Amino acid sequence: QVQLVESGGGLVQPGGSLRLSCAASGSRFSLNAVGWYRQAPGKQRDMVAVRTSGGSTNYADSVKGRFTISRDNAKNTVYLQMNSLKPEDTALYYCNMVDFFTTTTYWGQGTQVTVSS
């Protein structure tokens, strides 16, 4: 059974940095697309960044130049480096993975990021 476990969230001041991690269980991780999404209170869940197995990336306009998604296939882990954080980045951040063969989508339980002075 596939599980995604996020970590690294917390409280940070505006302008600060955080790195989120998402550890995936199961096989075929290196073949799967991975991504990060976020959901603020009262809002829909939106894509933040995605990365394919081939290395292509896509970012939300609001985070371009500040966030970087990366993956370590040897550790079955995907990361989100977040720099120059703003209060509007405050949200529950979810890890996402799409199985290459079945297209099944998996979600983590979420990790809270709060940007506040």
C-alpha cells in the first residue's frame, strides 16, 4: 500500500525559508510524477509545484522564483524548498504522487505552513 508522509512544516517569519519533505512507500517511485499542493482555510486546493519522472517541472505563478521542487529517487522522497516566504503562503501543504502505470493519485496527510511575524 502506498503511503506519503510529509514533514518540515512550521511557523516562519516573512522572508524566511522552510523545506518540506515527503517520503513515499511502495515501488516505482522513480517512474511517478510527484507534486505539492496547498489549501488555505476556505479556499480550494491548488497546485504549487509538480515534477515528472523525466525532470520536467511546473510551478504556480505565485511561487515561481521562490520555491523549488526536487526529488531523490534513492530515498523515495520529494522536497519543496520554500524561500522568501510570504503570509499568503500560509496553508496546509499536501504531497501528491501519480502512479505511472495506473494513474492512481495518492495524497499525504498534509503539513501546516504558517508565515507570520
